[in-house]
Amino acid sequence: MSTTKLGTRPAPTPTPSTGKQDAPWLIVTLREVTVKIRDKSFIISTLITLALIVGSVVFSGIMADKTTTSTIAFAENSSTAALVTSANQLALDDQKNIELIANPVVDEDAGLQLLRDKEADLVLTPTPEGFSITGLSDVPANIQSLLADAAETQALDSNAVKLGVTLEDLTAGSTVTQVLLEGSQERNSMAMVMGFIFSFLFYMSAMIFGMPIANSVVEEKQNRVVEILATAIPIRQLLAGKILGNLILAMGQLCLFVGIGLLALNMMPTEIPFISVLFATAGWFLAFFLAGFLILAAVWAALGAMASRTEDLQQSTGPVIMVLVAVLFTGIYAKGTLLVVASYVPVISSVAMPIRLLSTDVPLWEPIASLGVAIAAAWVMVLIGERIYRRAIMQTGGALSWRKALKLED
């Protein structure tokens, strides 16, 4: 006869571990990412930015292919008719998207009447000194320049015939050729535009995803939430989750912006010069951004831990904002030796080195060395930021300076 003991239950079957208990930083990271990507304002702003990027690329392509047409009214005269024809040929030879439509009239008054009635865009009139061009409210600079070049060529040709020489003999020795020891004019122009874009993207991403780290830290400290979190999650892993979560968000959004922009450029009907250089440089920019963002994230986390109120944080973030402004100005204005030096300064090198790679051929060891310096600086700054965060996050009673925070003990 078997007996059973009342009030006893079989031992529960152990459930397999999900692994999250062993990695609290992963929980914090996932929380940072999921909360942000569910935010409607974040989604809407990202979509609007993508639309602006694609729209600007398409608009630039359309405007580059668009031909400017202008109706030129002039009294029937062989010199003015020849000038319009010569200007059209010059625009074709120089690949300028300008087309002048000749509209001969009886006299100058008839041409001015067409201009007032908006049936003509400009009126061309011969003068003793050459020609005058009249517009209703303005004269487009590109058309005026084209007509001036055509008039100069026509005058030289006519004077050469009068002197009994050829145009080549008359203009011999007057050619000025542009020679650049580094890069080319088109490449420098591309570097100028992309420098502004890279610096703006860096500034925007650093502000959107870096500043919330400091705000989150000081809010948790001010509300004493961090004391509850510290009982369940090690302080070091809490900081790691915050930084990694925002880093993933920043890199993800930046890769999306850069990728969509490059794809739109690659799909343009007109061939973009140096597109392969631009693709390679975009990869370098993302790598430099990773190192630069880690430095800023560590600084912001430390500033949040040293502050006791949000007002303290607003005062202490001034130097970081100045660094971001320096990055922005470097991308727009830095050239020559200043740009070379800036390409080795951590954070600023995130924009300076990609600009150098775009504007000229740089030896491979230079971006590698610069990236190595940036990564080393990021590693040091993360260690310092983690030390300050771990020691200052529980301190109350007022804001701390960097010196006081570093002297704190565990």
C-alpha cells in the first residue's frame, strides 16, 4: 500500500535562461532603442529628413539639366544677329545650359515695347562701344556674361580682319590655363558641398542622440531613480547600455541618411564626377563618426552625473556645444594647413579627414592613423566618463567640477 504526503508539491522544472540576467547592459540598450524608435516625433522627423535628402538630390539634378532660355529682341542688324548666334555657339561649346532665342524687330522702340508686354526677356542694342542689353527688372548674370564673352570674341575677330591678321595671331599669348597641384576644381567643389553635409549630419546626430544621455542621467539622479536601478543593475552596465543604445540609434539613422543620399545620387541620369571617391569617403565618415560620438557620449554621461539639477547641466554643456560648432565651422571653412591639423584632432577629425579625402588624394596611412588616434581618445574618454559616472551618480548636494569628480572614491 502506497502513501502520499499531503501538502507537498513536486519541485518546479527549471526554465532555460534567456541570458538577459547575465547581461543587464543589453536590457538597458534594448530599452533605449525600442523607446526611441516607437516615438512618433522621432519617426516623423526621420522620414521628413529622408524626404528632404532625396528631394534636394532630385532638385539639384533637375536644375543641373535644365536649360535656361531667353528671348532676345533686337533691331534687324547683322552684328546683333551674329552676336546672338555666336553666343549660342559659345554656350554649346562650353556646355552651358543656356539658349538664346532671336526675335528681330523693326527698331529699338518695338523691342522695348515687347519687353514691357513681357513678350521678350531682353533687348539687345548696338552702341558705339559695343552693345547694351536691357531687361525689364534685371538682367540674368549668366546671360550677360555669355553675351559679353561672345561680343569680345566677335570684336577680336573683326579687328583681326581689319589688321590683316588672324584671330589666333591677335590672341596669341593671352590664354591663362588653370593648374592645380592637388585635386581638381570639380573635386574641390564636391568636397566643399559634402563638407557642409558631413558636418551638419555630425552636429545634428550628436545633438539628437548625445544630449539625451546627459538629460537621462541627471533626471534619474534628480528623481533618485538611479538608486533603485543600482540595486538591480551594476552602475557600469547601466552606463554602457545608455551609451550603446544611443550609439546604435545614431549610427542607424546616419547610415540611413548617407545610404539613401548616395543611392539617390547614383540613380541620377547624369553621371556624377568622382562618385566612387564619394562612396569610399562616406565609409570613412561613418567610422570617424563612431569614434567621435563615443567621446561625446562619455563626456555627456559624465556631465549628467556631475550635475544635480537640469539647470546645472545647461550651464556645463557649453564647452561641448563649442566643440560641435567647431566641427561645423571646420566642415565649411577649414582649408590648407588648418584642415590637415584638424584631421588629427579627435571629434573634429570626424569631418576634417573625410573632407581631405574628398578634395585630394591622401595616403592611406593618414586616415588610418587619424582614426587610430580618435579610437584611442574614445577609449580613454569612455574610461574617464565611466569612472566619473560610477562615483558621482549617487552624490547629491550640488554640482561637481571635473576635478572634484575625479577625486571621488568608490
